[in-house]
Amino acid sequence: MFRIISIFAAMLLSTNSFAASTAQELFSTINLRLSYMEDVALYKSNNNQAIEDKERELIVINNASLSAEKQGLNKESVLAFFRAQISAAKAIQYRYRADLLSKPTDKEPRNLDTVSVLH
């Protein structure tokens, strides 16, 4: 999370080619994280868990808030960014779970404890 916030901050503060490469890294990291959402949805479906987990969302938002403050970032911007990420993640999970109703799968979700979201 620290790396994502740092990249986000650098992107906002940078110019020229550094900003372009930093922006590319940021969007690549976002895309990678969201690419795991089908696995998350499948895991939750297999374990009869709800997609929306308000307690976990609160932990993520609180951690983002603390990290933003430590890095001197605009806390409200960082929180809005993380809320948008959470909303996108849930939308992907809901869509995939709906697909599973009409087309069940024997596929097992990847173990995300062994996958690094931040390369």
C-alpha cells in the first residue's frame, strides 16, 4: 500500500518523462490488483462469503488515511482514490459472481497470499 501511495504522490508531483513512467507504473499496479478480483469472487463464492466486507473496507481506508498523513499527501484525495478502487473491485466481483450463476466452474482461485500485488 505504501508503494501505491508513494507512486500516486510522485505522479501528482512529477513532470515530463518521470511522470509518464510513474503514471504507467501506477496504472499497471492498479490493473494488476483488479486482475485478481475474479479469484477473490470465486474464493468468496466457494466459501459462502459476501462480496461486500465493510469491516475489511474500513481497515483498508483507515490504513490509507494513516499512510497519506505520514507521507504528507492530501488525505481526502487518497481516501477518494481508495474508495474508487474498492468500488471497482466489488463491481468486478459482482459481475463475475453473476457469471458463475449461469456458467459454474471447477476452477480454483489463485492463492493470493502467495501472489505479490506490488511486483
